[in-house]
Amino acid sequence: MSFDFRDYKGKKVHFIGIGGVSMSGLAAILLSNNIEVTGSDFRESETIESLRERGAKVIIGHFRSNITDQDLVVYTAAIRDDNEELMEARERGIRTLDRSEFLGHLMKNFRNSISVSGTHGKTSTTSMLSSIAMNSDSDPTILVGGQLPLIGGNFRIGESDLFITEACEYKGSFLRFPALTAIILNVEADHLDYYRDLQHVLDTFREYVAMIPEGGTIVANADDTNMDYVLKGAKARVVRFGIENGDLRAEKITFSESGKASFDASLKGEYLMSVSMGVPGRFNVLNALAAIGASIAAGIPLESISKGLSSFTGVDKRFQHLYTEGGVTVIDDYAHHPSEIRAAIETAKRTDSRRIHVVFQPHTYTRTRTLFGGFVEAFDDVDTLVLLDIYAARELDTGLVTSEELGDAIRERRTVTTVNCHSFKEAAESIMHFVSPGDMVITMGAGESVKVADIIRPLLKTM
């Protein structure tokens, strides 16, 4: 099946889970092309209200009665086969597609597409690309997995053939939408509730690489030791980027007191541009190199690339500065994998903060159990760690791992003062025992750890 905007004008598409980060953007793209959109979700949100203002008809709750005369039903990976609306659509013979399948079909409407894949950094790099494109005459359509202030949300509707999106590897989703230009930031073991092991992850990325067309470009991290295996069998042109290796390199890297990097970008030894980053972290130098490579492949001028990177100030929950109160800087970060945790801590260590305190909420039982050893070692360089209970997300508690067990293993190392807490209030009270002016507090994880930052703000004012 294909999905051509022209074929669906005057037709109706229904989204089950329309309030999701990607689903809401897909719905908005259809609305902008005069396609009628209906949808459902479990709860109200600003995103849903925004879609209603654009013309979508959204019902709160999943009911069979929501499926009437739609021509296509799109659903998220979180929707189970026994969902009332999905069952009704199938019984009526209405075409159904999961989100990744639909995105793949939708991308074919854009001649110039860029997808960002990798275990870490997808949202930050997609956001950098968005800033670059917005500083050129590209007028892109954008789908990003976070709230990007630059575009006022998680999607933007453009009028050109440039389409920028994340390509998530969970359940092999990205295999359904190979782009003309594909970024691969890094490849590590993750989502082990679906993948059997690292080899399964590597083989899936390798399959993705083989799908990028001969006339396309793969922009891949040369500093990642898994990349040689992944890139075997590539038909597309390959541009490797890196700090230590690659054709596209960052040289003369320096960091400011706030941890923001400046560097010269070169391609095969020839100077391209000087970049002063608006966001901190060594990992963001690699993200910027990936964005540079993909932007060049997409035909964006070097001047626009440099301006877009320098003006990019970040995306929500990616080492996001929340506030400074009582001399204490409070940061929120999405890190929920050991590699991401280490990268965030390294970034914090490059600032002039006196001590670093982390409030971490492990994300899913599967990830905590399968990457347990990595989590135990990830916090060695911080002064204090407050551990919240595991955030279940899509999973049920199997009793195989707990946050207390993780805390005990970290305490055995005697590298960081570690406290387990079972509520946001308790965690806030605990962290306040350790902070002093000049320190940094990072609320960390893909769950709700940021709630601790809200609780301690008035307490810091009176410190």
C-alpha cells in the first residue's frame, strides 16, 4: 500500500493514540493536506487541543463507536490487538497500519528525506537539523521526539520536499522507512525486551543500512566500534564522522565554563566551518557532525549549517537548564541508558559546578535488569545519587529487579553516596540534605524524575 496525499483528499484517517509525540505530528501533516482526521487517546493534553484547533475530531477514550466511516486507521506500537477500536476497524474491513508503516508510506511524498537513527541522541540531532533547515530556505516538514522551542512543539509543517524525522529502532520500526539520507549516531544494546542481544541489534541496523537506496547517503559515526559491522553491505554513499576517526572531523575542540564546545569542522582534511555550540557536551559535538554531514547531503549551504548549529539552544529534557535558585543549578535530562548517563555526567563535569547530585529514576524493569552492570558503574563521577523506584512504562513488575537492588550494588562500590527513595517528596527532602550553593542537581530519566525539581525549587530559595 502507498499513501499519496492526492489520493486521500476528501477521505478520513483515524489515529488511535493521536496524542503521542509522533502520532500528533503525522495527524497534523494530514490536516495540512486537507485530509479529514479523527482520533482518540486516554487523556486530554495541549497537543490534542492543538490538533482540535487544526480541525481534528478527537475523543477521549477508546471505544468501538469511534470507528465509523474512516478509510484508514493508524495505531501506535503500544496499542494491543484487543483494542476496541482496532478490532472494530478490522471487522469492518478498514485498512489498518501501525505508526511506523504509515510513516514509511508518508515519507514517499517527500523527495528529500532525512532520518536520524541510533541508540542515543536522536532527538537532539533531529532538533539540530531542524535549526539548520530553519536557517536556510528549506521550509522543512519536521517530526521530532521532544518539545522543540524553535518550532513550538514536536512537529512543523513545511511546503518543501524536505522531511526530517527520527527513526527509532524499537521493534525494528525504522526498517519501514528508509530515507534518502540516513544518520546512524551509535549502536548499542538497548530495548532488550524486544531484541535478543547486542548481535540482534547490530543485525537489525545492518538490515536498515542495506535498505538505504544507491542514490542516498548514510552518515555514520566512525568512533563507534560497532559501525564497521553495521555498514557492511551498504549500497548508498557512506560519510563517516567522528572526533577520533572519520572523513568529517571536529578539530581544535574547546569548552567554555558552561561546557559548550567550539570546534572546526573539516572534510577529508579540508576546513569547512567554525562552530560555536549553543548546547553543552562532547556528545553534542558528535551530534553536530552528524547534522553537518546530513545537511550537506541534503544540499543545505555551509553558511546556513554553521548558523543553525550556533543558534540551536536545545530541546526539552536534553541537559535542559530548568532554573538556578540559591546558587544551585538544576538540570533535567532524559538519560535512561548507562551510556547516556555517563555522557550527561561528563557534560556536568565540564561546567564550573562545585558538586553534582543526581536524582535518577530507572526506566523499565527489562532495561534495568539487562543493563544492570552498566547502571552500577555509570554514576561513579557524581557526589550524590538519589534513586527513585523503577518507572514501569509499558511493562509489568515481574519482581526480577528493584531499584533497591541497584542501590545496594552501587553502595557496594563505595564511589558515590547513594540513597533510595520511594516518592518524589522523599527524594526532594533527601537531596536537600546534600546541596549547597555552587552545586548542580540533575533530575535524570525518561520517567517523571523532573517532579523532584519542582518540589525543591521553593526549598532552594530559602536555603
